[in-house]
Amino acid sequence: MRFDVVSLFPEMVMNAAGYGVTGKAIENGLVDLAVWNPRDFTHDRHKTVDDRPYGGGPGMVMKYQPLLDVVDAAKLHAHSVRRRVICLSPQGKLISQQLLQEASTSEQLILIAGRYEGIDERFIAEVCDEEWSLGDYVISGGELAALIVVDAVTRLIPGVLGDEESAKQDSHYDGLLDCPHYTRPEQSDLGNVPGVLMGGNHAAIKHWRMKQSLGRTWLRRPDLLEKIQLTAEQQALLSEFKTEVDKLGCGNE
Ligand code: 4HQ
């Protein structure tokens, strides 16, 4: 996988991606990350990347010419067919684990991180394949959104996560929330670790974790349960969870 992020703040993207899982994946050559500054693709003395909006109004709009040239340059660096140009914007499709899963089979993702009020619509319409959004809120620039895509997609590349911390165990991988996690000490003023996790019965632990995932999803995100088909075993575990909540007034143990 090759990521090409287009940003007026290339260090912001490069630095943030250098940490942790993404940093290691880049170091190990499992993913490539390049950041392109549209300012380097201007031709005037002032290196102008923005201009006043037609029709008036506050703020500035990113000019399409530097963006067009920067995307052409990024395309030359990977002669790949499975390539997508994606603009990060609140007008886009909501980013989900499924969307990212599909994107992770691309060979090259060109991510456009805009600043100011936005980008000249002609660039979005003619050059971008898709617009993606983090959610219904506004941030100051597309960089953080692009970094989220780079991070979340990188985790899905084979070999990036060790087998133990496989992406399969994360929240949202199977459409469910993750189960609770505990580490030492076993007993504390804040409460005790659920006994089943201490017993070494791996089948029982697996069932408990699945039941917790189902129960938490039911309690916190019932909308997610409507989108998936539960197995008979999962339906039984969720029923148990609901019975326990009725009895104990809580979802644990
Ligand atoms: N932006 N999801 C870039 C966002 C946003 C979002 C606002 C993107 C400003 C210039 N990006 N423009 N929500 O709020 O991706």
C-alpha cells in the first residue's frame, strides 16, 4: 500500500505517522507514505495556493491548479491501476471500518487534506474519486482526517499487526464493540477482575468475551446490532446477558 497525502502542512502528517504501529509499518516497508505540498507546485513569486471565493463570503478557497499538478506528480510515483483519489471533507461519505477494509485492497490512496473554507469544486468533481468524512463536525484541516485513514488502513495490511493483536479482535471488525480488558492487579479498591478470566478455561473465556461484546453493543450501540446477522450461539449469549442485566442490574459477571 502506498499513501500519498496532499497537504500544506507536510511535517504535521509525516511526524504524526512516524509513531507506533504506522511508524513501524513505514520503517518495515509494509506501507509507503509520501506527503506532497501543493505550494511546491505553484508558479508565482508568492507561491499562492488560495484565493477569494467567487460570489463573496468569508475565508479563502484552495485553487485547483496546484492540486491538479500535485496529484499528477503523485500518480507518476505509482503506475498502479488500483488507485483512488480521496478528498477529506464533511460533505463526504461517513468513514466506517467496512469502507476502510475495501480501501485497504487498493495499491495507492491519494488523500487530499484541504485547508481554509474548502477546495475549488471543479477539482473535487473532476479529479477526486470520492469524498470521505470523519463525522458531522468540523475540524480546521483535512490532515487529521487523512492521518486517521492512513492509520486505520495500515492496521488492516497483512503483516502490520502481530498475530496476537490481530485487527480481527478490535471493535467494529465484526460489527460489534470490543469486550472489556483487564490487567494486574487481580483485586483492587476499584474492583476485582471477573473470575472467568482468571480460571484458564479458554472456551469459557471466549464465550464470556463474546457475550460482553454482544451485551455492550446492545446497551451502547443498538444501531450496530441491526446491521449484522447474529449466529444462533451469539443470540443465546446475548439472551444470557440480557437475563443477567435484568437480575443484577448490570452487565458484568
Ligand atoms: N474538514 N471529515 C477539510 C473536516 C473533515 C471532516 C473541514 C476537512 C475543513 C477544509 N474532514 N476542510 N469532518 O471537517 O474530514
